[in-house]
Amino acid sequence: MEHKHNKKLVPIAKTLRKNMTKEERRLWYDFLRIYPIKFLRQKIIGKFIVDFYCASAKIVIELDGSQHYEDKKMQEDLIRTRFLEEYGLKVIRIPNNQINLDFAGVCKHIDIMVRQSIN
């Protein structure tokens, strides 16, 4: 198993933090940043940078745009998810359109998953 932190990815993670997608910004600023259980954004785990990470709940949240539903990208996401699961992490994938269509429902789902994971 690889080290959990890859220093070579730090500049990329910093750039991604500064240039979040509209959906990432909304989830971060309107929910996760003020959530009572700490989340990090653009966290390096092994050879990947995950969108959001909660260490205490062992949860990764990935927001998926339309490109994630193409065959090649779906296969890459499956490999990525399996890699993260090897660290004992639960990966929650949320389509971007859900952030736009049902933000309250997305937040409630995340809250339920975090609370179940901690208890």
C-alpha cells in the first residue's frame, strides 16, 4: 500500500482548492465548511486528490460531473474508489446536478452518512 500523502501532488491540490467547481464551492461554503465535524477539501490520499475528506468519519465525498459517466472515466472512478476503500474509507459519489437540484437532500444524505460512520 502506498503512503497516504504524496508530496508531489501538493501544488496540484492547492490549485484545485483555488479553482473549485461551482458545485464544489457551493457544497464547501454552504455546508461542509461550517459542518460541526471537520472536513478538508482537495485532500491528497495516496496517488489521488479527493474533493472532500472527513478523517473522523473516514468518508470521502466526490462530486461527479457529466464526464464521470463515460465508460473510461467510470472505470477510472472504480479503480479510485477501490484504492480509497483499501484505506478503510467510505466513498460517497454525488452527481453535480444533485447539488443544483436537491442541495438540502444532498446535505441531509452526507449528514446521515457521517453520523452513521462515527457511531
